[in-house]
Amino acid sequence: MKKTLLALAVAAASVSTAASAATIYKDDTSTLNMGGRVEVRANFSDANKTAADDNQYKDASRIRLNIGGEQKLNEDISFIGFTEFEVTEDQSDATNTDDALFNTRYLYAGVTSQTYGALTYGHQDNAFTYLTNFTDMAEVFSGYINEYNVATSDRANNVLRYAFNTEKLTIQASVQGDSDSDGTAVTQNADGFGVIGSYKFTDNLEFGLGYAQTDANGVGLDTTSTGDNNTYTAALRYSKDGILLAATYLGGTISVADGSAAESDFNGADAYAGYTFGDNNVNMTYNYYNADDSAFNALNVNNINIEYARYFGNATVYGAYSFNLLSDSDATATGNVLALGDASTEDQFQVGFRYAF
């Protein structure tokens, strides 16, 4: 993330999705913001090799564009809308190298009140995202373990979310109908809900709990029988003098419901330890996810990562190395290290340059 966002997080402040946007129109009642980023990224790993290409290098560059607006009804109530799209280059076919792939990251609208909170609907963060963002703070290699339940993933479509916060207390709840999120088949065609509560004991220490449930199934089709994905979480964040320490635990059940089993228990953990000094940030992250049923081995995650980032205003340069701790028996290597659900036993090294506007 940008240095400005990281500094806000270290101060345990609330970070807006459009925090980097520039105001392109404003009058007494309306504001229109626009922003985005151009980010070139290179990933190096033996997991990038395929039968047809013996190359460790994989390009992971992307562009994000967003626009959002607010119109005041009165001093307390405003109407809001926001959308963001991500564009990447289609490299699936050598004959289509100039084609672009588009992904909707956000597309929502709603109403917000300084007294009663915000109610929004569309493609947006789940309630769970508030807690999983405690540890999803690195430029790369953080925030993996919550993506296997559509109600706990960072973003999903068809989400109705309510958010309320005071100086100390944050409460959020979200519900989904026939909802999808980026990731694996277990996050498609799902109905569900999630609820979280978080409390700041001091300006430096915050603790939260959450629960989510969906009816997703292992093959991603709502025409088959479905099982329950149940997830509960506990998250802790401490920040002071440039130090940010955070930990998130997830546990529960993930449904198979495709003939191999009814469901499987799982455990997951994220940890982040970072230090910001001047225009620099160094951090270490840990990601762990394991389901008891071997049918979910492709989802397993177990890695330790180190990262350094340097910020130059709107520009950022970073590098990160991931030490993969998975054994061959705990993973299903598929040769696509950047795709969720394609677990690999290989290490990774990734470098990137981002310009935000």
C-alpha cells in the first residue's frame, strides 16, 4: 500500500478505499473523486514453470482506476457511490498479447450517516474485511487465508453491508445473495452472512471477533447439494511509534459437498510485524491455512515472508521474498503460483514499482 495509507494504519486509523483519490469536482453539496494506480510487478519462482515454458519469470502488472462521489442530503446524511476496476494483460494466448482482462473490484452505492452509520449495497468489502485488514498490510504475501469463504473474502458481489463505528467501537454486518468473489470454486454462488465487532482498548491496542456462514459447495455450482462454510475469527492489532504488530486467527468448517466428503475442519492464521521509519517500511508476515480433508490440499498455505518498501510520495518501490514451508504431501503444485487454490512448495521473489494518482 502507499506510504500514506501505511502511516494511517500504523496510527490505527480508518483507511478509506478512495484515500488516494484526487477531487475533480466539488460544490456545496457534492464531491467527485478519481484515482488509481499503475503497478508493474515481476514474480520469480520455479512454480511459474510449465510444460511449455521453462521460465521462472511471470509478469503480474496491473492498472486500477476508481471514481467515487458523495452528495449531502443534510449535515448528517449523505448519498455515496464508488467503483474501481482492475485491468491486466491477457497472457493466456500468445496470439492475444494485446488483449486486456477486466476485473470489478468495487461497484457499490448507499447512504451514510454520521449518527447511525453507513448502509451500502453492491460489489464491496465484507464485514469481515475490517478484521482481516489488521494483518493484510504488506505490499505482497499477506491476506491469503480468508479467501475461501465468500462471506470472509476481501470483496464479493451482491453484498449488503452495514457499518457503524464510534471512537472506540466498530460493528459491521453483511449479507450475500448468490454471491461470488475472486478465488476458488468454494466462493461461488453462495448465500450467507458475516458479523464482526471490534473495540479499541487504547489508542494503540484493538481487538475484534467475528463469525460468518455461507452455503457454498466444493464445485461452485448451486445446482448441486450444498454444505455450510462456517468461519470464526479473532484479530488483534497493536501500533505505536512506527511499529505495527497484528495477528488474525480463523477456524471453522469448509464444505466439500461434491461427493468426496460432507465438510472439513480448517485452521488458519495470519501475522504481521512491521516497522516504518522515515520513507521506509520493513516487515515480516506469516500465513497458514490447513484443512483436515486432503481434498482441500490445493488450498493449503504455509509461508514466512520478508519485505522492504521505499516510498517517494506517490511512487513506491518494493521487494519481497516468500519462504514456502509446505511439504509435497501438504500441497498440490500446479505451476501457477499467483492463483488462489494453486498451492505450491516453491519459494517466490517479487519486486514491484507503483505510481498512484
